[in-house]
Amino acid sequence: MEQLSMLYGRKTKLEFSVYPAPRISTAVVEPYNSILTTHFTLEHSDCTFMVDNEALYDICHHKLGVERPSYTVINRLISQAVSSITASLRFEGPLNVDLNEFQTNLVPYPRIHFPMTAFAPIISVDNAYHQDFSVSDITTACFEFSYQLVKCDPRLGKYMACCLLYRGDVVPKDVNAAIATMKSRDSVQFVDWCPTGFKVGINSQPPTMMPEGELAKVQRAACMLSNTTAVVEAWARLDHKFDLMYAKKAFLHWYIREGMEEEEFSEAREDLAALERDYEEVGQSF
């Protein structure tokens, strides 16, 4: 990322980060790796879309009925969100969104650039014939905890900006009605200084599913990127795990042996603590 920043300083750099889950872990040193990574993405990435493994496992289990999801199933789920974000590069639409517009509309301050990702509908092939989702249904689903690709409760924070990317059989009139409904709900709270808050993209091409995949083909879908103060919950979990290990200097010698210094860890931890405070401050009322 540092090299890309130097070579392409004026280009927008978007990134997908898979963050540690609250309970599921693939490596003991995950908290170290994540905090060191976040430290660098603060400097060298313009917008970092967050997903975590536990949220993905829960979606596979509860929405798709897959008891033991493989990496193939999880990657297909992430690829639907990535495909929706980049669809405007490949297909025409009545309201296409340029990649540069994500940064412009989602990032109020340079450091506050970690939007959460949600995708709807998520239907298994078995249930495809029993359910039909309207524009209002998929918009509502994007604001629900169970459709988010990060394990954070959005009701505990305030939204700074939301980008709703629709695909398929969607008309602007239905989108406007769905957003007006969401704005009237008490569970969807925006910060005082950004009352409008919504950016919309509409693409005519419906999402494509793998022929033998778990996800059912749908007429329309939505991907929501939301910059919310609720993401502090994810930072706090990460900090706690890091602090427990770092207090005992556990596993640190492996990093030092590779040429890193101990100060880099404390510096990265301080940077994340500052990021938490930044998110808390922007959520405060006037």
C-alpha cells in the first residue's frame, strides 16, 4: 500500500479488509496483525470496506442453511458485494456511481474512512421460489444486523453517510420511497451535521450467481456501504485482545526476529486508540 501511495498518489485507493471476528479466529496473532495493518491503512488507503469472518459464517448458517461453510462459499458471498460496488465500471445504469464518488460521499474526514458493508437479499436456492423481495424490502434488510458483513450493531451508533447501490429491476421512484421510509425510523440515526446522508447508485444489470452455488438468482439486489460510529465496537474488541497479549509481550519475538521493533506495536496501538476517539467525537451532537 505504501508503494502504491508513492507511485499513484492522486489515484483513489479502495480496499476490502477482512477483520478478526469476535469469537472465530484463524491465527493466534490476529490482533497484532490487524492493528499493525490498520495503522498502515490509515495512512495509505482512501477507503477501507470492512467485513469479518464471523458475520459471514452467521449469514451462511442462518440465511443459506450451510452448516459448515467452505472458503468457496464465503468468497462467493464477498464477491457479490465487491461485484455490486464495481458494477458501474462494467454495465450501464440510470444512476451509475463512479469509484471516486465512494470516497467523496462516504469519507467526511481523511481518517474516518472505514465503512461497513451489507448486502441483500441473501436467499438460498431452496427458498428462492417462496420469496420475492421488493426495493423497500432489500433497503430495509441492508439496515438490519443480520445482513451486515461486520459483527457490529448499527443501532448503537450514528450514521455519517450511506451509499446504497442497487442492481437489477429497480426504478428511482421506488428507491426514493424506500429511503424516505428508512429516514422516518428511530433505529436509523444520522449525525446532526449530515442530515441528508444518502448516496444512491442504480445499475440495470441484476447480480449473476454461480450455477452450482448456494445463493439464489434474484431480480434485484442492494449493497450498502455505511460510515457509522458503531464500528468503534469492532475497534474496542480488537484493542482488548491486543492489550491482553501485548501486556505479556506474548509472541512478540517472532516479529522482532523479522526486523520489526517493539515501538512499532505501541505506536500502532496508540494510533487505533486515536481513531476510536475520532469516531466517538464525530458522533457527538452539537
